[in-house]
Amino acid sequence: MKNIIFLFIAIVSVNVFAIPLIKNPELENAVTNAESAYINKDYYLATKNCLDIFNSANTEAQNELEKLKSDDGFSYDIRLHLIYLDSLAYTGQSAFDLYRMECKKIITKYKGQEKDKNFSNIIWVYNHLAQHYRLSYNKEMETQTLKEAAELFPESCLPVRYVKNIMNNSTEPLPTNIVSEVNRIFNKNKELNNNKLTPEMVCCNVILLDKTGGDAYSAAINFLISYTDADCIDLINTIKIVRNNISFDKPEQVQDYYNMLMVLAIKQANTNDRLKVIGFIINEKKKIEAIIAEFK
């Protein structure tokens, strides 16, 4: 499974790369201004410059824009729309109708072309749209958007987001229809990955067990031991599930939990992005050591 990194708040940073060769002088100048403003984090100016491009009455420029490709082979038009959405997000406009309408416009424009590799950046547009509904407190449309996106892009991060969404927004224990839907997505995930769940979906299965009264403790321990390099948030949330599922009548689980934390900490890469996990583990160890003297 191609793991597409997605910030939970769904503000997607568009990578900086060279502007393609543009023949039309007006379009070249407008694109340069938009890219420059975005790179310099002048997001208000970037939104204005992008709108100048989209609303240009220059037919020659518009025709060239439709055909432009970035160095990585993706539609350059998509890149500009992503810069526009990203800039709107950074200026606090994600919950506005303007933001939703822009997402819908792009999705409609490229409808039927989602499977073309040149248009896979549409994934980020769905991410932006789901974020809009989250910020505008429209849970139903957020779920509907994620479901549609998960069906279109089963190998992306979107099925994981969809599964977590329907579990987190449901009552506990999870009703039968939600459990069935989660298992349906699990089966699709297995079909794409040699009859095995991807690490991200294994983590979702831990959540499922936790919310349905299954053996979440063992599943969580196994996940943490098997996937020490998993996403930091997934690791931290799974550690919490282990802690919350320790049985008071099984003191050996506390020892297992402590040993697992030691192994997990040692296995973390010595990079800045793993410091949050390491810090969380250290705090958990201190709690145990403060309560149970023999661990000191």
C-alpha cells in the first residue's frame, strides 16, 4: 500500500518544484507570482494570484494551462488548485462555502479521471473537502466524503481515515452496521495486500476490538511490537489502549506493558519526529515506576 502522509488537520503542503516551461507571457508571469507568494508564505497574495489565473479571459493562456504538466508528470492545473486550497486553509477559510465550492469544482472537473496517475492529486482535494465538513461540524457529509474517496482510492490513506471516522463518530459498543462496514473495508484492504492488513489497518483493527469488547490488550501489544515505526499518533493512541485495557486481576499485564514500552522506546529512530513518541513512553514508564516499587 502506498502510504500517503496526511496531516490530521488536512492542511496539505504542496511540494515546491520547478515551474514548467510556459510559452504564454501573461500565464508565465501570473504563475511565477502565485508560486513566489506561496513559497514565501504570503498566503493571502497566493490566493489572489491563483484566482487571477483561474479567472483570466486570455483563451490562449487557459488552453496552455490545461495542457501543462509538472516535472513529476502531474497536471499543473491541479497543482495550482492545491496551492489555492492550501492558501485558503492557511488563512483560516477552510470552513467557508468558498472552500467547499472550490473542492467540489475540482472534483467535478476531473470526474472519471481519478484512476489516471496524472490526476491522483485529487486525493488531496477530498482530504481538503473532508476537513471543510469537519470544521463546519457536518459529520454526515464528512463521512460521506471520506467513504466516496475511500472507494475511489483504496490504496491511499483515505480508507483508514474513513474507518476511523465511522468508529469515532459512533456509539459504543459499535452497532452491527458499523462493524460490518469496517470489516468490509478490511476485506478490501486485504485483497490489495496479499490477504494481509496493512499496518495502518492493523491499528484500526485494534480500535475496533477496543470498541467492541474484544481482546484489545493483546492486539495492541502485538501492533506496538510489530510496527515500531508506525505513525506517531497511531503509536501513542495504541499505547493508551493497552494502558486502558490492563486488568487489575492480571498483574503480569503491567509487567508486559512495561517491557513493551522499553522495547518500543529503543526501537524508535533518533529523529525529531519520533521525540513525541519517546517522550510519551518515558512518561508512561515513570507512572508505572512511581506506583510499583519493584520496577525502579
